[in-house]
Amino acid sequence: MKETPKNTAEEHSASSPHRSKETKVALRSAAWCLIWATSLTLSEIVIINQLIPESLFWPVALFPAALSVWMFYQFYLFYVGVDEFA
């Protein structure tokens, strides 16, 4: 006779390895969103208040754009890994 797995609270708890990985991916995605938002805000403050030489305006302005690629990739990993969205 084949035994079927039982649905217990332990299998679906937050401490299970699957949930732990989802939590890490979600926190990493949230952290990169905050890093991107902070870099965007700081670059605007630095440029508007002219705290750097004018020759550095473009690199500072484009830095958040470069980070946004990585931020969207982290969100993509979060989106793919979350069971509720599947």
C-alpha cells in the first residue's frame, strides 16, 4: 500500500527550507528596491544642490538607472519564486 504524505502544519510552516528561501529572496528584493530609491534620492539632492562638479552630473544621474537593472532582476526572481503569484 502506498502511503500519501500528510499535510501538517510543519510542512507549510515559515521555518521550512522552501519558505526560508522565499523569505530571503523577498527580503533581497525589498532591500534592492530601497537601495535604488535611496540612490535616486541622493543623486537628485546632490545634483540639485550642486554638491559635486558639473562634469560628474551625468554619471551621478545615471547611477540609479544602472542599479535599476539589478533591482528589476531581483524583483523578477522574487516574482518567479512566490507561489501565490503562480
